[in-house]
Amino acid sequence: MTQAEMTVTGESLARPEGLQGVVADWASDQRAFKNVPWGKAMMWIFLVSDTFIFSCFLLSYMTVRMSTEVPWPNPSEIFALHIGGEPVPLILIAIMTFILISSSGTMAMAVMFGYLHDRAKSALLMLATAAFGATFVGMQAFEWTKLIVDDGVRPWGNPFGAAQFGSTFFMITGFHGFHVSVGVIFLIIIARKVWRGDFDHARPGFFTSRKGNYEAVEIMGLYWHFVDLVWVFIFALFYLW
Amino acid sequence: MAHAEGQQHPIGIYFIVWGWLFVLSTFSYLVDYFNFEGGLRWTLILLFMILKAGLIVAFFMHMRWERLALTYAILVPPVLVMIFVFLMTHEAGYTFLTRGIFFGAGS
């Protein structure tokens, strides 16, 4: 039984650090990203493009909110929950934020245990991450149901104020929730591979027939942390602003 | 800097970052809970947002330990979105102004 080989990314010669290193790495006849496996570089580039997508959503939200003459609905009141008869402002969103941050913490440790070849811990932490993610999506479904059924919020109008509130809300949180859902599925698939020892036994992948390694866990982690990162911006700019 | 096998760091770092993310999220929630208004509210929200985003990217996504060639390639383009923000702020202001003129007071 042989250990799966990690992608060889190391350079035999010492590279300059700092700004000089940037110039040297980007100079001609060089691979730009040293010490970075190609899969990870590709995930980063995908995440940059995804950043632009979410930026466009948040920017259009900013534009319609700034240009409407009708008062914007107060998210603090709309997303309040009644606990013991008293309305607690924004509490559901706060809980969702803490759940997503917790899932990021478990994911970071899953990556660490993956590189230590501790398969059980890595897989269990990833399943915990998936469970947190599924909980988040569940709470979002609850939030949407409350908004649509009880409050009558629609993409083209709502009883609280500016009509654009509904369209931007459903677009932004819907797209984010979709990302979380995809992440949960992705997590379960990678957790299964880790649990089965695919990366230790160099088992060929189902689609690609290529053997993987524990970099897959880190790449999965990058995606998941990005989902958390986007929520940080949505929480601040949509719910708190 | 260079690791033979991927990014490996002591688990303690993750717990510290995790703790800070909880603290900062609590702070940003409290901004809403105590109903801070105006400039103070916006400053605090943006401050906590940037700090949280920085912690996630730097430690959870290991950007702190990558070579600068990758860091700049990934982090500089999103910063340029600020130009887009500048443009759309003025566009929105213009739309608001014309709405005020044509559909404004009295209609």
C-alpha cells in the first residue's frame, strides 16, 4: 500500500520574498503560483469570479436603495422573532451568522486533520460542517416562508416600504443559499472519499479516473470559507445597514 | 513559508480566529440591538465586516501563508470593485435627483 503522492509544487531553488518575489514569480518562463497546486489556484480564480457576481448583486442593491424615494423597510423589525412575547430584533439572522461561523471553524480543522492523514477526524469534522450548513439552509427556508406567507413580501412589492426590498432580498439571499446547498453536497462527497481512504489508497476518481489527495479537502475548505465570507458582507450590508 | 505537504498550522490558531469571529459577530449584532444610528452605525458595521473578512481570508483560507504573487492576484481585483461602487453611487444619486424633479412633491 503506497501513500498517495502530493502534487509536487516545491521549488528546488530559494525564491526571493516580498515584492521582489512577486516580480520574480510573475516574470516570463515562470509558473506564477509557486507552492500552490493547480486545483487550488483554479478554485481561487473561480472564487474571484464569484466575488464579482456577488459584488454586482450587492451593488445593484445599493443602487436601488439609494435611488428610491420610498422609505426602505427596516430589516431589524422584519427579521425580529417573538421570544417570550417580546420581539428580539434580527435574532434569527444573528443565529444563522453564528452557525455559519461555527461551520467555518470545523472546516478549517477538517483541512488540518486531512493533511495529518487523520481520516476519521477529518471526515467527521466535514460532516459536522455539512450539518451546520444544512441547518443554515433550513433556517433560511423558515425565514423565506415567514416573509412570503406571513408578511406577504414579493419580489415586486411588500407591505413595509420600497418594492425593491423584496427583489434584492430574494436575489441575494437566494443565490447565497444556493451556494451553501451546493457546498453541503460537495462536503458530503469529499467526506465520503476521505472516510473511505480514497486519498491514502490513490483510488481513481469517479468522473476523472485520476487519483486525488488531501489537497481536495483544502480546496473544499476554500469554497466553504468563501460562502461564509459572502455571508459576512450580506449580513453587514443587507441586514444591518 | 513553503510546506512539503500543503498548509499545516497548529490547531490553536484556528480556535483563536474562531473566537474572534464570534466576538466580532456579537459586536456587529449589538450595533443593531442598541440601535446606533447614522455615521457611527455605518462605521462600526463596516469596521467589523472588514475585520471578519480579513480574519477568514488570512487564516481560514491560509492567505497569510501564501506567496505574495498569489495574494495580489486574488485580492487586488476585488478591491477595484470600489471604483464600480463610486460610479453607481453617483448614478443612484442622479436617479434620485431626477425622480425628485419629475415625480416629486405634490404628485
